[in-house]
Amino acid sequence: MSSTLVEPTPELAAEADARFEGVADPEEQALAVLRWAGETFGDSFALTSSMADGLLAHLAGRAHPGVQVVFLDTGYHFAETTGTRDWIASVTDIRVLSVQPEQTVAQQDAEFGPQLHDRDPDLCCAMRKVQPLARALAGFSAWGSGVRRDEAETRRGTKVVDWDAKRGMVKVNPLAAWTQDDVDRYTAEHQVPVNPLVEVGYASIGCAPCTRPVAPGEDPRAGRWAGRNKVECGLHT
Ligand code: SF4
């Protein structure tokens, strides 16, 4: 990774957010935010993706070709998800950086007991998602993800460019203002890869033990950690 072109600051993030929030068209807004992040931070800018679809990767490949996209390879993914990751990598102009936790699932089971995800999902997410992401992003100045305001109550206030005080980084959310209609239109128009599990009712896809399909009309994230008092893995909060 090369050194950053510009030092990340809260003021820089606020100024960029004010500028890009005014772009009315969601596609133009996303491309403008991604282009700005690439031009401002160069190789010190990375995205993250759960590889549920290739929307963010497709946009990023257009705006900042060759951008690194971090995939948290938790060891608990559906085969369809890792297959979609490889599919996306083959048809978009991005570099996928698959990141593993310190412990394999077997090592975690040996130390903490099997199925920690059922007994203490916060600890499991901390070890398999939050800590690996922190390690992966160390040294970067700015990062971004595909979170949208319409996905969950906890995401209503998402800014297109924000300051991640916890990490001391600029955080971009190019899809913050996108609706499901915007996603569907762009996906069809550009033949963006979509995880085949979406077709069978998985509206939001994470690790296999913590993801179930949802009924038509049900909250898309209701299938994540269903039955548990948990809606976020801790990456975006
Ligand atoms: S989503 Fe479930 S299996 Fe994946 S890291 Fe979190 S608790 Fe563990």
C-alpha cells in the first residue's frame, strides 16, 4: 500500500459530505463519492463488501479502477457467497482482499466451545469480523461500505461521507441514499452479479449460522441473527 495523498480529518469528511449530499441522482452521487475517495486517498482507500452482490464493486471499478475490496472470510460463509466473491472479482475492475480471522472455526470451537455464534454472537462477530477488519484497515486512511439508509433503523442517519472517529479514518457510504428500486435498476442494467441465495429469499446475507431467508414484505435484515437481540455485527456502528 502506498502512503496516503491527503491526511484524513473530520473537517475533510464534513466538507465532502456537504458537497456530495447535494447530488440528487443516486448513481451520480455514488460515482462522485468513489471518485473523490480514490483521487484523494489513492491506494490508502479501500472498500469492504459482504459479496451479497457486486453493486458496490461495479460502481467502484468504474470510478476508481483497481480499488481494493476487503472481504471478511469468516469461515462461516455459504458456498454461494464465496462463489459470488469470485464471480464479482472476475467481471469488475477491483482487487479482492480476502481476510481471515486469527483462529479457524475449529480453533475457536476448541477454545470457546462449539457454536459460539448461538451463545455469544457479539464475541463471535468481534473475533471473526470486527478484529479482522481492524487489522485489514490498519494503514489505510479511508474506507467505505455499501450500507444504505433504508436497510435498518440503525442506518437511517448514514452520511455519504463521514468521519469514523473510532478508527481515525474517513468513511464513505456511496450507496447511503439508494433505494431497493435504484439497486434493482442498476443491477439489471449492468448485469451485476448477485448471490444466488437472494433468489430464494435471503434478502441480507451474512454467515450461514446467523442468516435465514425472509418472507415477502418482511424487513430484509430480519433474517440476520433472527430471534436474538442483535441487528448489527459491529462493523458499521
Ligand atoms: S455473523 Fe454469526 S457466525 Fe458470523 S461472525 Fe457473527 S456471530 Fe459469528
